[in-house]
Amino acid sequence: MFQKYRGDGTTSKQMEAAPKNALFIWCNKHTEYPKQLARKLGREDLRIFSPGFLAEGRWRGMTFTGIVTDHAFIPSHEQYGALKIMQTCVIPPKGD
């Protein structure tokens, strides 16, 4: 389904547009590639997690400047619920 978007730069554009220090939820458990991509783009400030991070609840007590989900990420019902709750933890970044 998402094969047509592979290699078109969508993830790069998402990372570039993300607020500073935002969470970036990758589409699967293999996060080495998006971490390398973020370094290449000069976005080492992004905190990159696999989808499992959502259900594990490790985000509780954290605050974020934004939450970006990779275009290829399709959340389960449980993950979608966690994302909705996480949105209440978003504190927009102050002007640099």
C-alpha cells in the first residue's frame, strides 16, 4: 500500500517540518534508519521511537513540543488512543 511513497522524501519532509525536540513515531520497530536520516538532516533533536513506545506508556509524565507520526505508520486502536492522550502533553516550542 505505501510502496509508492518509498524513497520520495516524505519522511525527510516530515522530519524537517517537525518542531524542535518533537517525538517522531516510526512505522515499525526498526528505528536505526530514521535515526540515521534525522542525523543526516541535522535533526538530532528529534526523539525517535517505534510504535511499541505508544502502548508501553513510557511517555507518561513526559512533555513534548510535538508528535509526528511517520506517513507509513498505521496505528492500532490502542496506539491511536495513546496518541490522543499524548496530545494533551504537547507544549508548543517557544520562539527561538
